[in-house]
Amino acid sequence: MPNSSPMTFRRAPVLAVLPALLALVLGLAATAALFLWTRSQEQELEHVFFERRANFRIMTVRQGLEELVETLNDINRAVSTFQPVSAAQFHAFVQPFAKGEPYPSAIALCRVVTQAQRSDYEARMQQSIPGFSITELLDGSMHPAPVRDAYIAVEYLEPGAIEGVAAVGFDTLSVPSLKQAMERSAVTGATSAATLFRYPDLPNVRPRFVLVKPVYRPGADIATGEARKDAVIAYTTIGMPAEKTIAGILDASGMLRMPGVWISVHMGEEGADRLAYADPVEAQSGRGAGWPWPARNEMRMQSQQFEVAGLNWRVEVRGQALGAGPARQTGSLLVALFGAIISMMAAFYLWAMASRNWRVRQLVSERTAALHAANDRLNADIAARERVEGVLRRTDRTLKNAQRIAHVGSWEIDLDSGAHHWSDECFRIFGLPASADGVPSLAALPPATRAMWDAIRDRLLSDGVDSGEQRIVRPDGSVRHLMLHAELAGDAAQGRTAAGSVLDISEFKRVETELRQSQASLRELGGHQERIKENERKRIAREIHDELGGLLTGIKAYVSVASSRVGSDAAAAPLLAEAMAQTDTALDTVRRVIADLRPSVLDQLGVWEAIEWLASQLEAQTGVACHCTIAPDLPPPGPDGSAMLFRIAQEALTNIARHANATSVEISARREDDDLLLEVTDDGVGIAFEKLSEHSTWGLRGMRERAHYLGGSLHVGNAPAGGTLVSLRLPLLVKLAEETR
């Protein structure tokens, strides 16, 4: 091998050096081109990695917001199904959702109340919530809301307050953004979000984000926007601090604190007051000189807009490029260095071989480390995705448990193909084994049950909505009672589908049947006791009349004979005269007792003459003018009907004598179609509303029970012209025509 030392090389002729110089120049040119290409590939790879990370975070925020919308939809369906809803039912509905994270801090049912209804509504609510009133926030404290045409008051609230503001009774129409969201939601029927708002008099309360959805009147027509707006009776809402909500969504996916990545979320129109969330470092630093981000040429930004609950959302993700900075651009620098070495190897072959091997090993080591780092980042993204999938699985499990506990199933039907998809609870309700894909075997259902599904599909195709109670037979022969509700969930372009819910109310029906049977038995027992009491009164009155009346008459006769024989001069004459007067008083008392127990006019002349006799008695005893108008075509009632009809009229006139302070009474009895209508009207002071519902008012309760036993109804209220109106309506062909059993 020729000597290749530097001294020998320097001594080489110029022609021998020119090829080495040419190889060096060509190698450096090729190296420069390869360096530029490698640099562009690195930058492209950096952009792809950042775009994936940013899109994943944007998708997480959007999915979290849509989950909140679905949560409100679930609560709204439960409230609409069980309307009207008690406080205990509302607490049971929302409890599974209020405990989760990042779920809301306040779930409410807001009732639509007109100005005319306000007083009655506040009085009714004060029975369970003392001091309840419709309020709004003024000067940092709650005050009664001013007079408006309508209010939307918070009726139930879980957990009961909004960051120190007593929100039960709060009029949501006092917040403009809430009012706009509710009006939009009422017309569309969909969940709507209120734009970001603050309580102006509470600077320490963070900006809030509220979702609302209307609750329609059961059975109302909601085919058009105007019809839906008129059918709204309440709203279900979910409220929460906007910053806490977004932070909770990111934290649940493990992406709240990501080094080198900053995220901000805007809702509604552009503007600083629409900033729902900003990374804490970003919010504190701003965009001034203290901005902690890298230089502009090292930054990446990904922005995406989407719509959730009727509002536009914009999520911006900014971050440092994964390979930004000269210290991280090792690939292109190594390529340049490697090309220079290769170029120099043409002139310095012996030294370049050793240098080349060392550089290759170093390059492999660095590239391997870069691949390990990329693999670690990929594993982190996979782990974050698995956490999100875990949250989805837990949510699905929670929904299934809630449906199982409440005996509420959900289902969907493809109206074009007739394909069904059921939840697990729906399978249990219809007595079928659950399938892995949620598709039931309708052939296993009895023909009557299959016909019910066909009828539901036909009604959905014609009307777009179906709701009602159904009776089904399960494959094992057992009978269940269900409450079904269904609505269209798609259009012709997307494929017409219907979604609905089914509630097993068999236990409620059983209890209802038992209660009705018990009420019927108690009413029959009460009627039987009333007959026994009337018969006993008749017997006692007859015995008093026959025995005591006859005895007193005989005594009077003996006293009269004795008085005539003694004469006026005898000393016993005054005593006999006093005995005669007391005998007359006793006879009057006996007649009055007999009349109170069982007036003879009721058995001898009938109930209508007995009622006229009652009126004459009231007029004679109290001086109140009584006028009776009895229609001549009324059929004669049976003994049971006569006695109970007489007692109802007697109780009504007794109440007038005791409490009404009336000057005149009108009694009318007439026939309306197949009913008998008896009305007793006075011009007295009337009756207080609370007296009508008091359980201690036994006279009114006795009147109602007698009316129910006869198959009729009794209404007691204030007359249109003042005073009290007692209206009794009885079917002529049911009880009044019965003979004595």
C-alpha cells in the first residue's frame, strides 16, 4: 500500500489531488441536498405527531360535552315519563349522575309559571319548602321577582344551591342567556346550551355553563315548533362552572396537564367574554412578554370548531413541536455530518473508514433512542385512549344498572327494515334472553305481543310519536303492564328510525287494583253501615213513637181527667195544670227526636217532600228564606237512595244554619240527561279553600262518601254570585232505581 500520510498526500501531484477535491465537492453537494430533504421530513413528522395529539384532545372535549348533553336527555326522558315528578323521584333520577365526574354541580327542574298561577304555585311549594317564593338576584342577594307575564322557577335542585346562591325558586328568565336558550330549546325540542354568563352582583362566582331541555305536557301535540312552544310545562337543566367542567373532562382522560401543550376552549360568538376554559399557565401569563411558549418558528397550533347543544364551540391547541430547536434536529445534522465524512473519505480513505464506522454506530444509537421516545409517546396516547374507553364502559354499566333498578328499558326500531335493537332491561321486561348484539328474536314473542309492536310501528309512521299503556303476554304466559313512549329519531335521508322507552308498571297496576278493590269494599261496608244506621233510626223512632208517645198521650189523658174532676178550687189544680204543660213539652220533644232520627215524611211522602220539609224547618228555626224547585219528572228513588239523598241535603242545610250567615237558600233538583242534579246554594260568606281539604271536616267527608256509594259525585265550592254551592250529581239508573236489598 502506498504511503498515505499527510506529508505524502501534500507531496502528491496536483492531478492526483483533483479527483479527491472533485469527490469532496460532489459529496458536499449531495450532502446538502440530503440534509434539506431530511429536514423537511422531520418537520413533516413533527406536524403529524402534534396534529394527532391536538385532535385527540379536541375529540375528548367534544365527547365530554356530548356526554353531558346525553346525561340531560336521560334525566329529561325520566322526568317526562313520570310527570308529575315528586322531589323524591327527582332525587332518585339525578342521584346516579350527580355523583360522577366530571358531571355537573347542579341539576334542576324548572317549572313554567304564569303570573295568574304564581300565588297558588308559591302556596303549594311552601307546604314542603317554608318561605318559598319566586326570586331573582339583585344587588348580590335574592329578592322576590317583579311582576312578569310568566316565570320559569327552579322547583327542584340537586344538590340544592349554586355556589352559595339559594337557587330554589330562582326565576331563570332573569338571566338573558338562559332565557334565549330556553326559548330556542322549546321551539326545537332539543337540548340547548346557554351562552357563558356570570352573576353580575357576585364577582366571586365563576362563569357558568348551562344546558336546558323542555318537558312537554303529556299527550300534547309537538309536531311543529309553535305547538312545542305552547306545550312546554317545565325544563330540565344542568348547570356547572364552565372552567371546572372542561378541566374535569380533560382530567378524566388524563390530559389536564400535558407538558408542552396548551389548550383553550371558546363557546358562542368570538370575544374574550366567551372564553370557557384556558390552561392555567396560559390564563396567568397572557400573550405579552411573559408568554412562556417557545419561539414562533417552533410553535404548532391546531384549531377546530363544532356545534354542541345549539352553540358553536372552538377549541385551540398550541404546543411546542416535538423536534423543535437545533438541539433536537439530530437527524438532518447527522445526515449533513455523515455526508461530509463520506465526501472526505474519497480523499482520506483510510482515516474515513474508521471514522465512518464510529459515526454509523453513533447514528444508529441516536435513532434508536428517538424511536424509543416516539414509542413511549405512542404508548401514552394508547393509555389515554384506554382510559376514555374505560369511562365509556363505566357509563354504559351505570346506565344499565339505572334501567334495571327503575325497570325502564330503551329500544330503537328501523322503520324501513323493521329491525329492533333493545337494551338488556327491555329483554328482561319482555321475558326474552338478552343477546350480545341487542337484537331480539321477535318470533319468540306471543302473537299478541308481536301485533303490539306492529301497531306501534304503524302509528310512528303515520303520527311520528306514540305513547300509552300496553298489556303484553310474555313467552312464559305471564301478563305484564307497560308504559311505552316512542318518537321519530331520524329523517328519510339518514334512514327513518324511532327511539323509545318502556316502563314495567305491573307492580303499580297490581297495587292500584288492590287499592280500588279495598276502596270498593270499604265503600260497600260504609253503605251497609249507613243502611243499618238508617234502619236502626227508623226502629228507634217507631218505638219512641209507639211506646213513649203512647205513654205520654195516656198520661196527658189521665191528667186531663184528673184536672176536670178536681175543679178550679182544689189545691191540686195548679199542679195538674203544670203536669199537663210538661206533658205537652215532652210530647213535642218526642216528636222532634223522632223527626231528627227518621222524619215520617221521608217514609210516607218520599224524599222530595222530605227535602221541602227540611227547608221549611230551616226557615222556621233560623228565619232564612228557603226556596225549593223540584222538577216534576224525577223518578222515585229507592229506599237507600232516598235515605242517603235526604242525609246529604240535611247536612248541607245544617252547615248553612251553623256557618253561612246566609239570608236566603235555593234548593233545586232536576234531571240532566241520565243524571240527577241536586244543588243547594246560599248567599252567605262562602267556604275557605283550606276547609275543603281538611281531613277533620267529617260532615263534608260523610256527604262525599254517601255520594260515592250512590255512584255519583259531590262538589262543594263558592257560588259564582257569592256564598256556597253544594252540587250533587247521581246516575238515575244505578243507585236511585234500586229497591231495598
